[in-house]
Amino acid sequence: MKVEKQLKCQNCHLLLQIDSSLLDLSLSQRNLLMNNSTLHELPKSQNTNYYTSQEKLDQVNTIQPISKINEWMKDTGNSIIDTTQRDYGAMSTKVDKEDESGNGDFQNNGYITEKTLSNQITTLTNVFNILSARSYIDYPVCQDCCNILINNLKIDYNNALKQKELYKDFLDKLESQKPTGTAYSNDANTVVLQKEKDQLLRDLIELENENDLLDQEILQLQQSLEKQKQIHNEFIQDENVNDLINIEFQKEMQLLENQYNHAMNNLDQIRRTNIYNETFKISHRGAFGTINDLRLGGYSDCPVSWNEINAAMGQVILLLATITTRLKLKISGYKLKPMGSLSKISKYDNGTKEWVEFEAFNNGNSKFTKLFRKETDFDKAMVCIPDIIQQVTSMVTTTDRPILDNASNAEMFRNNGKELPYDMAQGNINGISIKLYGSEPTIQWTTAMKCLLTNMKWLLAYSSAHLQPNSSQRAE
């Protein structure tokens, strides 16, 4: 027959060879084996009063035998509360049923009474499980492991005995040191100690009262401190608000002061500004004289349109009219009519006793006058301009006029007896004719116009010295 199951040592896990005496155990033998595994009583020779209470010993002695427990389980069919007992009961019942099943088979089938080896091993396995559940040792074990367990148990037993003796000696020592009644029989010492105790109690009560007073005082001080903190915080907040207001006020004051200083600087700059020099900017660009960036002249290599020349002549007449008007000068025999590029000059004719008007502009369409070299209105107007400049220069440089405060101002325009840088007489400027006779501008005429603008710049510079004080006084 093939063996279906084999038992192993639960410690070293080696296969075990089962003794023949264990293969055919009766029910009573199994119960006896399982009961003896945990119900061995301690020898009475051992004094257990030092480490086990009498109550626990009574509970152990009153435990019912396992056989009665098994009978009770069979009768009632109820489970046992204790986990170990419940496992044992279940396993015992299983073993009993297996035996009964085997007996039934024998009765029914008439087989031999010996059990098969597989059933025997299964029965032993259940027995070993019950024994393992009731002990801290896992069954089955081999002979070598059993010897090792026995030696370990002997060592633990000897250690427990030694520990018991140590506890016993220590307890005897404590009992021997227990003070006798005569140590406390001294009434005098008792009275002194009682007085000291009473005094200490009174001191303790006084200290507790003082502690209560101090707690109250601390509480009052804390409340006062909180009020002071609140007052201080409110003061700081008010001070911060005032500082912010002051900072904003300082910023506004600084802003106003900066604006005032900026306005005063602009005012000083405006007062120092020569409005006439800014309005009439006379300069030169190569061979051309310019007034407000308008070229007065032209030649074949660099032609200039008559519109630009007429506009420049209009600026010249406007400048002369401004000087005479601001200085309240009256020009003899001439009237200036500044009208931009269509400006005109009126001249009084002593023969006809009438005013003759000349156009100070040229449209470039005088082919007939160009052919016969006939003097045009533009030429007559150009001849009038130097005469007007001479009259204005003569009037502003006259020393007996009230407007002149310093004789050096008049000398500024008298360069070795000359009032202007370039001579202007009889239609010539610096010896160059200013008449075109209807022809196109030439380099000579352009040079003459450059000299004309130079003389006007000198006149403007001197006239501005007399015009600015009057304007400053009006500003003040």
C-alpha cells in the first residue's frame, strides 16, 4: 500500500519514522496522552507562594478532567469559549469520528480490524495538532530535537529556581529591615514633629494667601499694561497719521516750490530772450543771405524761385515796419506795407504831391522791360529799402535822442565814421547795383542782397537794445 502522508519534525523539518506503538492507539490511549500533556500538577515540595497566588492555584485545581469535557461536548454540542479548548474539542471529535467510521467499515464490510497506514497517520496528525494547540511546542518532533527541548527546559527551570531564590532572599531582607514599634514610641519627637507640621501648614497657608494676593496684583498690572499698550498704540497711530499728513503737505509744498522755481526760470529765460532776434533770424547760407531760412537772391548755378525771393522781401519790409513802429520812428517820404510775399512800399512824390506805390515783389513775367532794360516797380522798391534803412539808422544813432542812454551804443554802428558795415547810396550797396531791370537774379545781385541783410542785422541788434527795456517794463 502506498503511503499518502508522511510526518515531519516541526523543528528541523526532517522526515520521521513513526514508532509502531503510535500507529495503533485506542481512543482511551489518545485521551490519556492528550490529558497528560497539560494537566500535570506541580510537585508539592516546591513552595509556590512566592510567585503564584493561592487564587490561581485553586482555579487550576478545580479544572475538570478532559474526559468529562469531551463527554459534555458530545452531550450538549455547544462550543467551548476558550480557544485552545475549542480547538481540542473539534480535533478530538474528528479523531473519534474517524475511529467510528473505521469500526463501521469493519462491521459492514467484514474487513480486517487493522487500519490502513494512511488513516493512522491522519489520526496521529490530528492528535499532534491538539497537543500543539495545548502547548508552546509544535508536535511532532524528532528524538534529537526532543533532547534539545528537554535541555532548554531544564535550563529555564534552573534559571527560574535561581530567580525564585533571589526574590525570596530579597523579601526576607525587606522583612528583616522593617522598623519595630519602639522606633516610634518617643512621644517627644512626635510632638515636635507635629508642631513642625502645624507650623509648616500655617506657613503654607500664609504663602498661599500671599500667592493669591500676588496673582491679583499681577492681574491688575496686566490689565493696566494692556490699557497702556492700547493708549500707546492709539498715540502711535495718531502720530503716524500726522506724519503722513505732514509728508503729504511737504510733498505738495515741494511741488509748488518746484513749479514756482520752474516758472521763475522760464520767466527769466523769456526776459532774457530777444524776441526780435527770434522772430527775424538773419543768417547766410553759402553765397546767399537768409532771413527766416528764406534765401534772398539766386544765380544760374543755383536758381531760386521768385516765390521764395518775394517771401524774403516781405520779411525785410516787416522787420523795418516793426522797428519803426516799436521805436515810434517816422520815416520821411515812405510808407511800409508788409503783406507777406506781396508787400509794397509807398513813396511820396514831391512833384505831384502824391503817394506812389511800388510792388516789392516780382512775378518774373517782365519780358518787355528785360528787353529794353527798363526800371520796374520791383527795382524802384529795392532802391527805397536802402534809403529807409539809412533813415532808421540815422534816427536810432542820434545822440541827442532821449532813447540813447549810452554814447557807446552809437559808436557801435560807426565803424571809422561809417554807421553800417556796407555803404548804401544811389541804388548801390557796397558798390553793387540792386536793380535787375526785369532780368533773373545774378551772383552780383545776390551778393548785394547778402550785404543788405548784414546791414539790417546790425540795425536789428542795436534796435533790440532799445526795444527790450520797454518790453521788460511792460512785463513787470
